[in-house]
Amino acid sequence: MAEPQTTDKPANAANWSKRFRSWLIPGTIAVMAIGLIVLLTGNWTAWTGAREAQITDDAYLQADLTPLSTKVAGLVASVAVGDYQTVKTGDPLVLLKDDDFRAQVEQAKAALQASESALVNNQRQKDLQDARVLQSMTGISTAEAEIAAAEAGMDAAKSSEANARANLAATLADVQRTSLERKRQEGLFATESTTHQTLEQAVAAAERYRGQQASGEAEVSSAVAQVASRLADLNRAKARLESTRAEVEVQRRQRAVLDSQELELRADVGAKQAALDLARTNLSYTRIVAPEDGIVGERKVRAGQLVSPGTQVLSLVQQQPWVQANYKEDQLRNIREGDAAEIRVDAYPGLVVRGKVGKISPASGSQFALLPPDNATGNFTKIMQRVPVKIFLDNQQGLTDRLRPGLSVVVTVRTRTGV
């Protein structure tokens, strides 16, 4: 009788179930770990930026620090402040010897006065020249009046000449008539056809008219001479008029020359005034004063020291500090200007200073570095960037005076749009 056949199916099923249970828990844990990693990787930045309180310890107290330097060369006369001394706006800090600069100011004043005197002299010359032009214009009027008088005299002389010639012509007619009458009476007297008295009367009439002829000719000659004299007077008056007009033109051109000289003198006065202003400005540079309230740093010069332009004498630190907090780029999501801030100063444990966000930098700090990073070199490593945030401190009495630029702080910004 044959034996019954056995099978290993139950054993195989048991082994498979055991192996499945051994891999189920690790697999589940692995899947959950992978999912958690994916979840954190994809949302960590969003969670970080969405926090209400954004904290950074990459923050420091800052204040405006002004290096004060000399503008002119000279010897230091005195240093009016000590190290770390509090000063007010306008307080003298460093004084240079100003003898040379005062002499330059006086020299510039003298040069300016000389230029102004030259300008005044030019004005007086212009007034004198105006009087000369006016006098020349009066001469023109006088010459024109002389021309008018000469022309009137010329007309009168010509009229006299015409009258004299007319009288001479009438006298010549009488001379001719009486001469003929004399000849006729002489012929009649020779034939004893007339009386001796009649002949004498004819001879007397002829001689009388000959005398009148000579007188008329003399009057004509005198009239012609008078016309010539008047013509000469007229020509002289016209020449005098032209000469006077030429003189007026000369005087006017001389006046124009004085106007040009005035422009030059005014420009010279302006240059001398600018030189005086420059001398006074250089004199003011011998007194280095505080441009604003603050605290003096260490003095760099001492009395008697020779300084040149650009020599730093000391630094002035402003008394109103502020905080520069360098936040990571994934923390800036909800930070806005005006958000409240809490500042904890490492140097004063337990001290909390209130403030608010004033300004957010327009670029990350790396962009303002002396050597900005260049990621196009072939090797790229992503680095979290930081953006400076300027935080103004509240004016808490007796608190800000204790703060010094450069101290480390921890800043917490309370965003208004956080979740």
C-alpha cells in the first residue's frame, strides 16, 4: 500500500508571512522618513518666513562715525578736546595757526579795494566823457547855426550883387545915352547949331554917368567879393560841422572804450571778491569744529604738529546709535518697515531695548562687498544670503547713552503678518 504524499505549501506560506512582517515596519518607517524629509525640504523656508518672531544674532550696534580731517596745511595751535569727550554742534575741536591765512585775507581785501577804486575811477572818466560828448554835440549845434547864418549872408550877398549889377546896367545905359548926346552936341556946336551951355550940360551929364558907372562897377566888385567871403564863411562852417561831428564820434567811441573797461574792471572786482572769499574760507578751515553732537574718539594730532590737507585729526561718533541686523533671505518674507523690534545687548544681560524696523537694504550684503561673489566660475555652492535691516532704537531716557557702536546684540522683529 502506497504512502500518502506530503506538501511544503504551509511552510512556504509561513515563511513568506514572516518575511513580510520583518520588512513591513522598517519599510513604513523609511517611507515616513522620506515623506518627512520631502515635507521639510519643500516647506521649511515657508515655515521659517511665516514666523511671527524673526530672530537673528548676526546683529551689531552702529552709529554714524565721521572722520574729521584738515583741509589746509599748517601747524596745530591747540587741540581743544580730550579723548572720548562729549561735544555739541559748533564746539571747537582742533585749531591751526592762522597767521598766514589772516595775512592772505588782508592781502585779498587790499586787492579788492584797488579793483573797486579802479571801477570808481572808470565811472568818473565816463562822467567826464559824457560831458565831452555833450560839449561836442553843442559844437554841432553851433556849427549848424553858423552854416545857417553863412547861408543867409550868402543869400544877402548874392542879392546885393544882383542889385549892384542891375544898377550898373542902368548906369551903363545912361552912360551910353549921355555919350551919344555929348557927341551929338559937340557936332552941333562945331557947326554952331547949338549953344555952348547945352554942350556943357551934355558933357556934364556924360561925365556924371561915367562916374556913376565907375561907382556901380565898384559896387559890383564889392558885392562879388562879399559873395566870395560869405561862401568862404559857409565852407568854413560846413568844415567845422564835419570836424565837430568827427569829434563827437571820437568821444562816443572813447565812451564805448570806457564801457569795455568797466566790464573788465567789474570782472576783476568779481575775481578779487572770489579770491577774498577763498582766503576767508581757508581761514575758516583753520578751525575744525564739531559738525553735530557726538563723542570724540581718540585724538590723532597734538599741538605743534605739522599737518597737511587730508590729515585725520580725530573721529566723531554720533550719540544716536542704531542696529544693523543681518537677516537670512528666508526670514524677510513678512518683515516690513515699522515692525516692532526687541534688542538684547550681549554686554548688558537682561537689558531689552525697544525699537522698530527703519529701512531694509536694497541688496544683500554680498553685493556691497569689495569683492562680490561670482558664481559663473564653474564651481557653484549655494550659500544663504543675508540682507541688512536697519533698526531705529526708541529714545529711552538714560539707556542709549550706555550703548556703544560695535556691540553684539540679538534682535527679534515682531512681524505684523505672521501666523
